[in-house]
Amino acid sequence: GVRLPIATKKKSCMATACVEVREGMNSKKKTLSEPDNGKLHSLFSEPDEAPRLPPEVEEGNVEHKWKLVNPTEGRLEHLVTQLNWRLGEGSGEAIYEIGVEDDGTPKGLCEEDLAASLQTLQSMAEKLGADMTVLNRREGKEGGVAEVLVRQISAGDFVDVRVAVIGNVDSGKSTLIGVMTKGKLDNGRGLARLNVFRHRHEAENGRTSSVSQQLMGFDSKGEVVNYRNSALREHSWQEIVAESSKTVTFIDLAGHERYIKTTVYGMTGMVPDYAMVVVGANMGVLRMTKEHIALALALKIPMVFVITKIDMCPEHVLKQTMSDIQKVLRSPGVRKFAFVVKNQTDVIKCAQQLATDGSRVAPIFLVSNVTGGSLDLLRMFLNLVPVPRRGGQADVAALPAEVHLDETFYVAGVGTVVAGTVVAGTVTANTTLLLGPDGSGHFNPVQIKTVHNKRCMVKQVSAGQSGTFALKKIKRKELRKGMILADPASNPKACLRFDAEILVLHHPTSICINYQPVVHCVTVRQATKLVKMEREVLRTGDRCVVTFEFMYRPEFLKLGSRLIFREGRTKGMGKVVRLEYSDGTEARLPCEDDGAEHSGKPTPTLGSSQDGCTSLTSAPLTTAATCTDRAGGAAVGLPSTTVEVPSTTTAADATPADGSAEVCQGSEDTAPRH
């Protein structure tokens, strides 16, 4: 019953993969060695070839320095200012390439000059209250090259990266989180995952059914705080936060199809920075794996693949699993740059690439939770992975406060407590905000008694952070998921109807008026009714502007927010382009082609899109039609491109092509070519 890679041998015999790009009536052939993809090709070449790095750019936290030997006082002051800028760009951390010129050439230094340069960098870091850690050493063209991490020492503030762990059921998601956060290997029978489960029935059947969070901390030198004295006792969240300069919050999501709505809610409401797709080596890419990949693509979340259970998987099955993953990543609707991480040099390359062009690279780790194979590379990657650069984040922090609530609690002796993510502004204790919308669409004032972040009491939380808030004189039955806390100056309004530009990813038949899907938008999750659309019917692959109406109560939405709608196995994605408020006013996204005056203007937040125009011709959601798997699973948008590449395990041989081509042959429901 094992599927054998029949076509793999035939494709691997191709010495040079030709990619045919059709542009209108003209067609030409390009090889992967041509300079169109020179940046990625040179970045992911083998280490013994002294690969040329991408040229240095002004933005970002990566700095190239060939030599830092005995600088003058004026030069040293300039270098310290430059380091401070890089630390600010990287939210408190920067990566220095010593022995590399500004154009990315790894020229290298002799041992004496390299040691002197590292000593100069150490003195620069000490002046800014930071630590320096040498990540890797390798040979350049004329000498040694050192890759160095500079990170500020924690002084109450820390960088938080949220990682959503997704994948098919029984692929080892909870076990991987338990091993990474506790520092103890699994026994092969589910010991590590018991530290992650929240409910008794989860421990009994071994399946996650709720959303849980686990914390992993790194100090200024890159060492894991959770593992200190772990043999004696487990560290509390307060102790981890106090000693960490950077934290990674794992969001454990359900993999079973029965809990798909919980997984969608966690992906939209928790606002993760990255999605870690866990694939069992002995299971391969199944239907729910494709569902979760399509969900991450729809929300534009960078993905990292982790293949588990390599210790118990036969070699030919592992090769087939790798081939399936690369086939998905090479598909025109995904077009990710697959890169198998094998050593520390590969880890640093992936971390730097995600900082500059995260949408193109998809690192692949092969690990074992029982033997611990390659777990050190995954830890190193999480230590170096950058905080995504969100458009207008500095402006978002200066806006009026806005918090999207995703959990409600009642704590004895404290009262009602709500949890959520701050998407704009700053929330301080002992302030009054508006809570809503209620069943009638109104917002009521409420006082914030105390604020907690990572289970630690703090004075305030800012945009991009999650927190819990104790409310004064509010009963828990008055709260629900999907409500917000907003500054009165923002004058929040609830809407019952809204327009969205949607793309139908998969539907077995056709969509008509009065169709009733469930819409997921940030923390909002409610059944809606389709009351108006520009076409008579919609089918798989169609794109259209439609009007939805909430069926039960008004909700708070933001212009430009991305949404997911589902009904059974029907799925689609979209973007909010117009809001219709109960007072008769409306707000819509401005568009360059629209000369009329609009009554509303979108406010940029961390959970909304930053695109300016949403017309179907100028800013399409995806490029063209869709292709579903044989079981009617996740649909992946397909641009018009034909890619013909060999099935190998290196990223340089899987470079996607841009252009236009044909729709893949997947099922009878596949839409015609656009």
C-alpha cells in the first residue's frame, strides 16, 4: 500500500530544467541558471562554493562589514550609531556578516583581522547594552567569514514572535511543541504532548480540540531559558519572561477535520507571525494539510515546514513525502522557494531571507522528537527568525487603542477577564475604553482595572502584543468572542452589511443569492447571508464583489481586512471593501479609478491589509483559477503559468517561474483557464 515515486526518476534525469513562459503569443525558454533568479540562486548555493550574499540594503537588520580593525574614535562612534539603527530595524537584534563586502562578496579575513573585528563589534555592542554571539564561521575567498548575532539585553522589554502550529491530525504538532518548550525528548508514546493539552479528553484520545499557547524564551546570547535547571523544576511564564530578550509563543491548533472552525479561528483571531506546517514523514501531505496550507496562503502568513517522525519512516516513503511537499510549493498558486535546512549556514540564510523576502522562501526541517535529530537547527532558526515588518507599524502604535477579544474568563477574587490582541494604540491600566458591539450594535464604556502580558502584570501593552484585561463591573455573560475594546476617540461603529471582494476557492456546484456561509474575519465568526452580487451564479475560481449580511447581530469590521468564508467543504477568501453602518452612513476603501468622494477611510491596523485599491483589475486577490485535490480538499489559486522542474530536494532546482501558463489537471470541478 506504499505509493512509489514513478515519475521522479524521469524528471531527475533532466540536467537543466527548462521553464516555458508564455507571454501572449510569444514564448521563450529560460534555464534556472540565468540571472533572473540570481539573487535566490546565489543565496542557496552550496557552502563550499563561498556563496555570494544579497547586496546590503539600508532597511532591515542585516549589516555587511569586511573589516573592523582599530577604528578611530570618530569611526567607532559612526559604527555604534549604525549598529543602533540595525537593532531598531530588527526590534532589538541584528545580524552582522564580518568579512563580507557591501555587494555580498564573501572576501574573508585572516585570523588576526577577524579576531580584531569581532573584538571591535563586542565593544560596539557593550556601548548599546547588547550581547554578541558568533553563530557560524565559514571560509570566504581569501579568509574566514563570521556570522554574528547582536541582541540587546532584556530590561523588561522583549521581542515576541507568534508561531501557529498547523498540520494534519497525528502529525506530531503537540509533541513537537512539548519537546521544544520543555527540553525533554518524547518516549514515542505521547509523553511530551501531555504538557500541552488543556483538557482531559485531549490526553485520552491524543487529539487537540482547542487553542492553547506555550512559551519559549531566548536570552541575549541565544540560549533557551526554558532549559535552565529543567531537571529540577519547570519554569513559570513569569520567570521565562524576566530572563528572556526574545520569546516565541507557540499557538497549538487542532488538526482534525471536526475542529476546522477552531483552527480557522486561531489563524485569524490570534494574528500569528508565522505558520509552522507539521507533516508526518510516514503520512505525507494529506487533505487537511492542504487545507491548512491554503488557509495560511489566504491570510498571507509566511510558512515553515517541519517533517517529523523521520526515525520511524522508511527512506522511500520519506522521499515521497518530500516530493509531495515540493510539488505543492512549486504549484503556480503557491510558488514558494523550498529549501531543505541541513546545517547552521542554511539556518542563517533562511533567517536572513525571511527578513527581506519572507513570502518567497519556505524552509523545510527534518526532525525527530524521539531521537532529537535536527531539533538544534530548529531551535537556532526560532532564535534568529525575525519579527515580520508590518507596514505602518510605527503609525499603528500612535493610533487610538483597539483590542480584538478572543477569550473570556472569570477569575475568583478578580472578576471578569478578557484576552485579546492589541492591533492599534496602547492600552494602559485604569483607563476607560468602549466595549462592544453588543446585540444591538452599541458600544458601552468599561474601566480597565489591571493589564497582564504573558501572565505577568504590566502597566501597558502596545500594538502587536497580546494581553489580558480585568474589567470592572462587567459580567461574563455580557461578553462574547469577536467584541473589541476601543478608544472613545475612534468612534467605533458596528455594521450589519458589508461588501467584500471574494474568490471562490472550491465549491461543488454553484453559489447563488441567499447562500449562507460562516465568515471568519479576525476574531469575528458568524453566519452570514449573501444578499447581492454582480453575477447570477458563482463557481469555483470565480472572483466577484458581493454583499454579505450578518444573520444574528452586528459586528465590528475594518476596511481592508482579509476574511475566510466556509460552508461544509466550500471555502473562499476575500477582502472587506465597503461597510454599511446602521445609521445610514458607509465607508469604503479609496480606489485610484474612483473619482467620487468616499465617506470613510481605512485605518491601518496589524490585522488588516495595507493595500490602497481593491478593484478587481488593479489588485486581484490571487491570479486566476483554482485546482482542488482528488478528495475535494483545499483549493490553491493558480496563475497562468506552466512550470516544469525536476523533483529534487534542493531549493536551487525548484525555482518557480513568473509568467503565464495553464491550469493543472486536478478534478472535474477545476475552473477553465483564465
